[in-house]
Amino acid sequence: MFFVSVNVFGVVLAKSYGQGESANFLVIAAGVLSGILLHDISLMAIISVTRKAMSRKVIKSLTMVAGVLLIGFAGYFIYEFIQAIKSYI
């Protein structure tokens, strides 16, 4: 989770800094970090409550669905990366 958060943070900051909004850079950075922190705390709270209410089979099924979704996102980002590289070739 930490690496995904850092990755999102870096992309948003790079775009905001690259668009000439250097005056708002710290505000945008604080907003992104606050959003990531709020998301992580909320997600941990939801997981801790629902884990007690679900069976092992349901947890395993949800984990597999999440894994497939992550692989799908990875495929999408690989595709976008290849398209970006093609524009330079």
C-alpha cells in the first residue's frame, strides 16, 4: 500500500509542478498526503471490522478478485507506457 501511495504522490506532484503551479506546490502536496492518509486509515478500519464478519472462503474469494483487478490495472498501465514510448520512436 505504501508504494502505491508514494507512486500516486509522485505522479500528482510531477504534473502540478510541471504545469507551472509552483506557488501551490506545497498545498497540493499536503492535500495529496492528507487524502492518502485518510484513505489508508478508512481502509484499515473497514478491513478490521469486516474481517471478523466474513468466513475464510469469502475472504479468499475477495482476495482473488482483488488480485485479478490489480493485474488488469497493471496491464492498462503497461499499455499506456508502451503507447507513450511509441510516441518518442
